[in-house]
Amino acid sequence: MSATAPDPESPPSLASFGEFGGRFVAETLMPAVEELAREWPIAWADEAFRAEYSRILAEYVGRPSPLTPAPRLAAAIGGGEIWLKREDLNHTGAHKINNCVGQVLLARRLGKTRIIAETGAGQHGVATATVCAYFGMPCVVYMGAEDVARQALNVFRMRLLGAEVHAVHGGAATLKDAINEALRDWVANVADTHYVIGSVMGPDPYPVMVRELQRVIGDEARAQCLDRLGRLPDAVVACVGGGSNAMGIFAAFVDDPEVALIGVEAAGEGLEGRHAATMSRGEVGVYHGMRSLVLQDDDGQLQEAHSISAGLDYPGVGPEHAFLRERGRARYLAIDDEQALAALRLLSQTEGIIPALESAHAIAALEQLTRELGPEAKILVNLSGRGDKDMHTVMGRLDAESLALVERARTRHERAGEGAP
Amino acid sequence: MSGQAQPPSEREGRIGACFARCRAEGRAALVGYLTGFDPDRAASLEGLIAACEAGVDVLELGVPFSDPAADGPEIQAAMVRALAAGATLERVLELAAELRARFPELPIVLFSYANPLLSGARREPAGVAGFCARLRQVGVDGLLVVDLPPEEAAILREPARAAGLDWIALCAPTSPGPRRERLVRHASGFVYAVSLTGVTGAALDASSPALHAQLDDLRGRTELPICVGFGVREPAQVAALAPGVDGVVVGSALVRAAREGPEALRGLVASLRAATSRGAS
């Protein structure tokens, strides 16, 4: 028997995005993943399913979310025209709920009676718990013990909404360990349970399914840009952890070659230190059901990610981002903790919008982009979530001294403004 | 391999020869799992030797991975301990080489996840084919990679088979008939029947009719030896399973016993091995 000859019956690899993607899961899960891959496109093509999804997004989530011009932010960073896609105004305060509504609808269609999810910052967990409460379904959320401590308010929210929150102590006790634990639960309860993955990651079809369920952001924003700007923006900017808000907004512009797509990942304490910059520093690996870029050592062990933003604190990234980067269709910048904090403060004080620390990474990239694209550039930013959940973290970092500095700067600015005609 | 009294046949290798031997002895093989480097190199080697001396017929040697999502808490903790003790793929292969020198006929199956193995293959100057050839030279007989289902396995399976390594396929209770057909078609060495819908170390009812129906179904689909594992921890479970299979896999329970020391491990292995006789039930 010649094992070297290609086996004509060998099933093809399921890579969805060039060499990236695939279904790298335990055999026990394969039938469930296959069922999703089979049923998802049918559901998504079903007008009744789409109508119910859209109805809930309108009546319950509050879509469409507005497009807000940010002239004072633009002036503060040196020009350009900046438009914010306001996902922070969605019910539950972030883009995550768009995906949860779609996946829970799909789970119900497939006859699943129990929902599980993982969460890092807690936003996906809150969104999943919310949608489960809306439909009256039991919900279990896995969350790293470290994140449970950092995000106590969101843990309480989830419990108030009726979800069970399980603190995961294994590994680094952060998002990746919560995903491992959710996968274990799914393996054990696959017959009646649907796993609502919160980003464009995991085994096929999740990266495609979550992108499609988030592309409402891009579809709305594209139409809003044509309406308000009279043309497409020059660049679309979004933060990237797993990458769902970015894929959601990119999806509508990916076929518009004149629109630059910019993802912003977390450089944490700096690219030479602890960070979560998978696109800048990751290598190809197989992890959490997919082949993508991951932060790993030479021996293929996952490295701990770090970011001040729990939602970006993940050592992997959705495979479609790896693919878009490889094709040169999107590029990725890295913003560190300090820059993100400064951007959070800047947007708060120039526009009266307190962004999530995740979204603050996208804001922080605007100065560089405005320099590159010139003062006439029109830039669309996905403001993926609001900052309420981060106030505790931000309070700890913005000490009295730096707040006093901000105060002095603001006073100077106001005095200068008084003298103007 | 030149010094062996009875070199395993080219076709079957050590794994096939071992199952044939066990069959002739009227018993199921005891397949034992331990994580390399748990809790450190020296204690791990001591435990591995104790387990093999006490009656493990086929060794599953675990290469630790930081994120073992298909494993339960016992094996996850073992992998964390091993990595903390400096485990790497190369160092676990050194353990395999030492075991090979000491136990020339022992089938050694490397158990791991895709990423550590594919990283090893990427580092290899001669690529994945060279990597597999080197595994074979070190004395490894087969690979068991839990997150490489047949759709994704070709990248490693084909070079492994070409190098003379067996490719152990996992078959789950949830795998439907056509899938089982496909799984066994791509397997060699043995087929690993996952006993329960869950992770390693979960509670198993070894007399469950559904499990025995699953094993019977697999038996009808392949000539390969069939081993059953996940949740097997006691001699009584081994005795209940042995008549219907070619091998019984014990993992988490060995990992737990190894933490108590080589004597506890030796005792557990001996009692499990005694229960493998088909006449015992």
C-alpha cells in the first residue's frame, strides 16, 4: 500500500479563506459543526429568518445605529473628516448583540434548547444573556476568573439577566481559557446545546456566520456614508481582537478598492513586551478550531496576550483578517494601552462620547491615518462599544495627576477659545 | 531495531504485532496514557517506566499543549505542570527515545494537538516529511491528534503514513454512520472509539447498551483493532469492556495515580491489566 499517493477519497480541507480557517475540532463536535455549516446558509437565505432577525434588530436592539460626525475630534487630531458608526448605542452597549440575536435564532431553528457562550470583557456574555432572557432560554457563560475580577459589573449584569456565569481558573484564567471551557461544555452537551461564539473565529462556519451577522454594521454605514458624505469614505477603521466588529464593517466595503480597510489591534505594554498584537507578531497556527495567526512560542504553545482592554486580550484572530492582510486588502496597526487611554479621554472630551477601551484603540489610530491620508480624508470609524464597563479600569489608570494635567489643558484651550472672534 | 529478537512485520509494525499478541493471549490490550514531563522529566520517566513494566501494552505519550480543549481537568492540569517543567516536543521525543531503548517492542503513540506537532514540522529542515521520518527514527509508532479530523488531517496524516507511522483515528458516539465509514478508512494501527460524549476523564457507564452498540457498529466497519477510551478508570470497567474490543484506554486515572508516585501507578496498572482478560468477565 502506497501511503504517498494522494488518496482520491480524502475529504478536502475546509479552509475557508485561502490557507486560513478550517474545522480543527474534536471528532465529537464535528457533526454539530457540520450541521451548522449545512443549516446556516439555508437559514440565512430564508426570507422569514432574515425578516425576524431584522425585526428584532430594529425593535429590540435599536437599529439602525446612527452615523455621527466628530468635528471636534477631527480638529484635535489635525484635520480630516471623521464619522463614527455608533454601535455603542445598541441595546447592551456594543455591536456584540447583532451576532447573538442571529445565532440564538438559528439555535432555536435547529431545536437546541440551551445556549453557552464565552466572554472576555463581558460584552458578548451580557449580549448573549440578554438575548437568552428575551427568548426565555437557559444560558451558561464561561469567563476567565481574571476577567470575572476585572469586569465585576458585567458579571452581575449577566446574573441579573438570569445567566449562569462560570469562572474559569485554568490556564491564564482569561478569554482563551473561557473558550477552552466552553468547548468542553459543548463536547459534553452537543445534542441540545448551541455554542454562541462571539467573534469571527473558531471552526468553519463560525467566522463566516458571525461576519454575516455583523455585516449589518457595514451595510448600514455604507448607505449612511453615501447619503451623508455623498461618496464612500477613504478609510474604514475598526479595532480587532477576534475581529467581529471589524469584519462586520469591512464586509460592506471589501469590494470597494478605493476604500482602505484598517484594523487596529492591541499593542498592550508595547510590541516588545506583553501585548495582543496577533497580526503584527503572530505566526500561523492551529488553535480554537481554526488555522490563523496566533501568538505562540517556538514550540507551538499559545502565549498569554495582554491588553488593558479585556475584549482585545486574545492571542488569536479571526482567519478572514489573516487572509485580508495576506492579500493586502486590509492593513493592521497596533495601539498600546497608554495611547488607547489617551484616545478614550480625547473622544470623551471632544465629542461627549465615552468609548469602550476596545473602540478607543480605533480612535487612537486616527492621528496617524489623518497624517497619511491628508486633511481632506473622510474616515469612517466603527465605535464598537461604549465605555461604561471600563470606568473602573480607567479610574485606576488615570490617576489624579494626569486628570489634573487634562484639566489644565482644557482650561488653556477654553481661554484661547474666548479670545477668538 | 536490529537487535530485536522478533522484529515486527513491515506491514503491521509494533502496534499491529502487539494487538496480535494480546489476541493470542485471549485479552484486550491495555492502552495507557501519560503526559510527558508531568510533573518533570525525571519523575515522568520514572512513572512511564513503572507503567510499562507493570503491564501497559500500548503507550500513549502525551505531548503537552497549552490549550487542550478536548481534555478534561486531569490531563489539562498535567499538561500545565509539564509545560511549567520545561516540556517541549523535542524533550518529550527524548523520553520516547529512552523508552524505545528500554522497551524495544512497546508500541508508542504520540498523543497531542495539531499546533505543537505542526510547529515541530515547521522547524524541521526537511519539512513535515522529514519530521515524520525523524519521529519514526526516534521510535514513535503512531500519532493521535485530537483536533485533526479527517477533513483537516491530510497535511500530517499522509506524510506520517508515508514514513511508516500509524494514524490513529478517533471515532465519537456522535459520528454518524457515513462519517464512521470515512474515519476508519483513513485510520491505521487502531481505531479509538470515544466512549462518551464529553472530554477525557468524565464519568463512564461501561455497560451502557448505546456504547456497546457503537462498538459493535464499528466492528462491522473495520478489520483494524478497536480500542475504547474516555472515562475508563477502574478494573471493573475494563473487565466490562474487554470482551468486545481489542484494547481499553486509560488516561486520566493513570495521570492521577502517577501523582501519588510510581508505586501507586504500578498498582493501578497491574489491576487494570489483570482485568483485560476476556475470560475475566
